[in-house]
Amino acid sequence: MATREANPDTLLDTGGEAFELLGNPRKSWIYTYIHHNPETTVQNIVETLDLPQRTVYEYVDDLEAAGFIEQSNDGRPAQYTAHEIDLQLIAGDAERRITPELVEAIARRMRDDDIDTYLDRHGLDGLAVALEYAREYVDGTVTHQIMSREQEITPMEAGIILDALRPVVKD
């Protein structure tokens, strides 16, 4: 199998506050939940995602401080709404975008072993590239064989990750 190790010097694996969200699947899952369920409360998140309340409060505070979400009401319980994320990173010829879809793909790592394995093997950059292929795969303009050839991975690995990412780009 022709796989590449995750390279810590790649665009999305570097660091900073925006990237901390990408490295934490639980925090990504909370952002994704709020993104899909505007005006939600911490209690809704705790119950739906089955996460400890203390963790949810901590991560909601972090997400709010980073500007990814905001409190959408003045009352109690506090309700939160997610901001759209669309960050573009360019270094030389490489270009990557951080979008709610990428954050959701990272969040799904907690519940999808195929995404978890792919992320371990190819890093955040590799997942971002796979997500770009998944958009075209869903549109029917790219096949898993094309991704396999262009990314130097096996056709099976390409097919598995494209199928795993299909719900992210279809939702």
C-alpha cells in the first residue's frame, strides 16, 4: 500500500488557534452540532452527543473565544449559533480550505473508523484533499480510481474514504 506518513510541516498540521479545532474531534463535533442546530443549548449538546457537561462547557467557551460560535440570546439557558468557517491557506503551490465540512469530517473521526484510520495515515492535509475529491465523487466527476492514481493510494483506500466522506458533502 502506497501511503504517506502525516507530515507535521503540512499546511493544516501546523498550529494556531484555528487549527486547534481541527486537532480535537470532540470540539469539532460540538462545532458541527451547533452548525447544524442553530440556537442550541449546552444541555442539548450534552444530551445529544453524550459528552460530559463540564467538557461541553469548556469547549463551548473555547469555541466562543476563538470566534467560531456566539451566544445568540441574552437569556438563560444560553443558546449558541455557529459562524461559517471559510479559511484559505496558501503556501507555495499548496492551497487548503478550512470549512464546516472539513470540521465535520474531523468530528466524524470519533464515530467512523475509516476516517480515523485515513486521518492517522495522511494527516489533516490528506483529509482535506480527500474531502475535495469527495465533493467531485458525489457529483460524479471523479472516481475512486482517479483519486487512487493522483494521490498514490490503493483504489480500495480511495473508495473507502470517499464513501466515508459522502455524508459530509451531501448534508
